[in-house]
Amino acid sequence: MNTAEFVKRAQAEGLIDVAYAGVDSPFGHLTAAVTGAGIVRLAFEGEEIDGVLQELADRVSPRVLEVPARLDDVRRELDEYFEGRRNAFETPVDWQLSHGFHLKAREACYAIPFGSVLTYAELAAAAGSPRAVRAAGQAMARNPVPIVVPCHRVLRTGGALGGYGGGLDVKRWLLDLERGDSLF
Amino acid sequence: MKLPPFQMLLDEHGSDVHRYLAARVGPVDADDCWQETMLSALRAYPGLRHQTNLRGWLLRIAERKALDAHRAASRRPVPVEVVPERPAPPAERPDPALWQAVRQLPGKQRAAVTLRFAADLDYAAIGRVIECSEDAARQNVRAGLASVRREWVR
């Protein structure tokens, strides 16, 4: 049973709609998934992997396979980012899991540069609906591609951290990294 | 019905399908058949509807690939006088000669016996794979076993 050969042939035929693999990070094992359009999902260690993959099967395509090689670029960019050697990602984002105002809020978030922060209210305004602060918060809380779509750069008015899917320690770690504080 | 990620089919049923094919077409052709089975399955997967038994579905595809392999093999030239030595097949079948006898059985009996003992399917599941009733599946297994036993005793 030669699984590697099967994956290679499936790949050559364009039959793998979602490729996923594990990616190590300073805060545990992440799972990243890409489509032909870009990175579609990044899950923290605490998320239940079966649920993450089933959601991809339901909402993108059931042709989901583990293909570590397809994630090489994502892995390299994330490594460089975690080491403080990269401040923007070149891998495009596949936005197909985002719709309506959530999509607008996440696109506005994607535009926040490395090292900067916005409040949830400012993000809502940047997304075109200044009064939709709570919805902007939800869009961040359910961000399918954290880190790459940098929801950690969105804080409460007054500077409190707010929430974070990967846990507040991770949010703090990422903000410190971008301030240049955490590097040795 | 929600379709699970294809990776799950591969993890949960891939080795069963391979075991079935090894018994069905022999260890040498099993690898090719397995690749073809899984590629066909992956091609068709998003269009699958009302499929509650994914393992049975995979085994049905495997059965078609096994038949293709038999047809291809019957067209291959048969070497005479000198029989080339083949490397020993992987030791996954406890008794290769016995399975060789199973492969001599007529179509449905061969498939039924293999599904029963190499893929460990019950008679209802075998019926779904070879498209016959549960009783007919049981009958095919019984008849197949009887002739293997006759061959074996002789």
C-alpha cells in the first residue's frame, strides 16, 4: 500500500482540493490547510483536528488529503515570522470560508501592518460599518486563518487584549514578537 | 450525508482494500490495483450521494479494478518452457497456495470468498459489493469454499 505514490498521482491529476499538514510553532502544533487559491485554514493546537478537517470537507470539498509538501511554503514563511525574520506573508489567503461583513472585517484586518494595532471599533469602521463593533469582534473570534490574517492586532479600546482563539498567552506572545521584545 | 475528509477513508479502509486486492489478484498486481481504486474513488468522491457504507463503496471499486486486472492478465502473453523466477511476494497472506486456489474460482464465488475472509465482510455487505442478495452471497461463499476444499484435498 503505497500511499505516497497515490498522493503524488492524485496531485498530478489535480484531485486534491484541500491539502493539509502539521506546522510546528513556538506555541504548539498548528494544522494548516491550503487550496489552489491559497491558505484557507490555520488551526491552533487546542482545536480538535477531526472537527477542523470535517469542516473543510463540508465547506470546501471532501477531497481533503494530508500532503506535507504542499505546505512547504506556508511552513517556511511561518517559521521566518516566528523567528522575527518576516513581517508579511506571501502565500495568498483563500477567503472562501468568509462571507458578508465577516469577510469585510477580515480583509480590513489583513491590511493592518506588522507591528500596528487597531481597536475593534476602528476595525468595524475600516470594514465600512462603524457601529458593527460586536460583529467585528465575532469576525476576529472565528477567523479561519489566524496569524496570517492578524486578528491578534485587534485590541479593546483602552488597550486590553480582548479575546483570542489560540489563548491570550499566544496573543501576547505575537504582539511582543511584533514589538521586537521577545527576541532573546 | 456528510462525507468525511478523504484522508479518513484512506486511513480507515486503505489497508483493508489492499488486503482484499492482494487476495483477489495476487500481491504483484495488488499495488497497481490499489492505486487505481483509490484514484477512481477520489475522482468520484465529491459526487457521492446517499452513501452510508464507504468501505463497501471502496471495495466495489476495488472489485471492478480486480476484474480489469484479470482481463488485462488474460491478454498478456503466457511464457512457456522457462518460468521466470519471481521475487517472493510480501508475506501478508498466511497461505499463498490456498489463495491461489481461491483465485481459480469463478467470478462471484472468488469475490465472495475473498470479501469474506480477506476483508472480513459479513454476507449482507458482500451482497452489496457483488450486487446480489445476502442469501446468494452466503451461497457463493459456501460453494466457493467447497470447491477450494476439493482442490485442496486432492
